[in-house]
Amino acid sequence: MADERVKRAYLHVGAPKTGTTFLQGVLWRNQGALTQAGLHVVGSRRRDHYLAGHDLRDMPFDPADPGLDWTGAWDALAKVATSSEVDNVVISDEHLASLTPTQVQRAVTALAPRDVHVIYATRNLGGLMPSEWQEFVKHRSTLTFDAWARRVMGSAAKGPGRWFWSVHDPVDVVDRWATHVPRAHIHVMVMPSPSAGKNELWVRFATIIGIDPAAATDFQVEANTSLGLAETELLRRVNVALPDDFPRWHQAGLVRDLLAVKVLGARSPAGRPQLSPALHAKLVKRATAAVSGLKASGCDIVGDLDDLVVPDKAPPGDPAPEDAAVLDAAVAAVSGLLVQMARMRDDRRRWEARLRHQLDTMAPSLRLRSRLVAFESRNRYAAAVGARLRTARDRRRN
């Protein structure tokens, strides 16, 4: 009898700043246990999903980039997903919320014949705006919060608003994915309130897929740490000072991951800028429209849509940092970078020492081999014997 089990592919498409770092950490740290529970996190590492997402979004690859070329990465990952024996597979990349209908079609087609489901998380705009501004600064924005917010609210077709609304307008995201995925298979997960249980976001995620949340037991995962306002302002000024030709991969690896996350992220509690009355009023209106649109969308809503409502009274914010606070952050940043550089330098010296030792150990055999090659080039009988020996060696290896 033919296997009539329904095999599904779950695409966790974001949005950014909705607990994606936490969920991805849980998925990868519990990969083996989740496979046993019926959910295959495809690929061998988290970066596999990001590279595949870059390919799917038609991101151009810079040949000067020393990293891996992602051309063809989506089809390769999709092949792993479709060939899996596990009933449910999952791919997670928070940038996939931005896909165009054409890119959605490519994603779904590559995963056939699996039944594709989409998981999209959304959160309250009042808390989202300050968090996303920090992310833009981590990705080289030089705009202050007020200037950035004006541009985001001013246009969804250009500037920072183009990216922001492509991933944070839940109704638009659902409509784009619904061009090739049934609306009943699109699961909109509302971010739990801070008063909810510690792992409530994971419980909601696992429930959508239909696996036991208890299958994951390791929750010691990295968080996408928010910065204090002084640290964010320091990072913004660094972005202003960086040369225009500073490579994208160094921006990601050194400015974002090293300076922002490892050095500044561990320094102080998070801060949030104050929302102006005009911005707050616009967010109230956008949130009300989003809730109405989601109620009428026909997709699966997980959580309470009321959590998306921006209250009439703006939440409290922190004042702009004084220059003295930014200077303190700068001193801490220099100190932290020196510590990181010292560790990197020691690691490099250890690897260099190991390499020199290996080369010294191999030197006698390399000299003997070079002499044999030179002798073979002068003596045809020696060359014939050498060829036979190499043929016999290759046969033993095969």
C-alpha cells in the first residue's frame, strides 16, 4: 500500500525582532531530539538557512567576499528537505517574509511535493520600532531614531521603509505568501506578552507544527541583545566615520557581531527612545488596521491579536544620551575590542606554531620526494617504476 502520510515543509519566515534568534537557537541546539520527535531541521548548521535565503531573495554575491557563494543554495537545501524521511521539515530565515510573489513561487515549487506551511510572527509596533532602529544601526544606518522613524513612516516604497514594511506589514506579508500557499496554511503567531511563560514562544511554535514542545530540552541559546541608547549612538557615529568602501562582510562580522553584540551588547541594560506624539498616533492607526486585516485574512492566528494593539498612551522612553555617556561607551568599546583582538592574536599564533611544527615534521619526506621526482625526470627506468608504484597505491585506495 502506498505511503499516504502527509509530509510538510514549514517555512519560518520571520519577522525580524520577533524572537527569531531564540527560536533558531532552540531548533539547532535540539536538532537530534526534534528529529526523533518528528521535526527535521534540515541542513548542518544555521548558516545553511541564511545562505539559502540569500539565494532565494536574489541577493547578488560579491566575488571579493571571502565567504561562501550562496548561488544555488536554496535548491540544494530544498533537495535535502524533499528527500528527508521525517514527516515535518523546517527552514528558518527571518528575511523570507520579504519575498515577492515570484520568489514565493520558487520557494514552494522547490519543496514539492511537500505540503508547504508558513509561520510568520508579528509583534506590537510600539515596542518594535525602537528595536528595529537598533538593528538598522547595527547594519550600518547613520540615522537618528527620529530621522529613521520619519522615513519609515513616510514611504513603504523607498529608503528604510521599504525593508521595514516588507517584513513588518503582516497583512501584506500574508497576501504575498498567499499567492502560492493556501491561507489556511499560513500561521500568524502573535508575540507573547512579557508576562507569559519563559518559553511560551517556543510552545506556540511547536504547537503549530504539531510536535510536543517538551521534545526540546536545551534552551541555553544566544539572544539578540538590545543595546543601551549610549551604545547605539556610539555605533551610529562609528557608521558615520567608516569609509564608504568598508566591505559588507566586515560590517557584519566586525561592527555588528563583534563590536555591537559581543562588546557593547554585554555592557548595559537596553534602552528605548521616546516615541513622539505624531509617531505614536501613526503607530496606533497602523496597528488597528493590521489587526482588522488579520482578522479578515483567512489565515491561522496563534495568540491574541489584542497584543498587537498600540495603547492610546505612548510607553515611557529614555532621554537622548549625553556625550559623557557616549564617551564612556567608547572607552568600554576600545577596551573590549583590545581584549577580543588579543584573543584572536593568540589563536593565530597557536595555529601558526602548529603549522610550522607540521611543516618541520614533513620536511625530510618532502625533500626525499622532490629528489625522487628529479631522478625520475632523468631516468626513464625509474620513471616507469614510479608510475607502477603510484598505480598500485591508487588501486589500494579505491
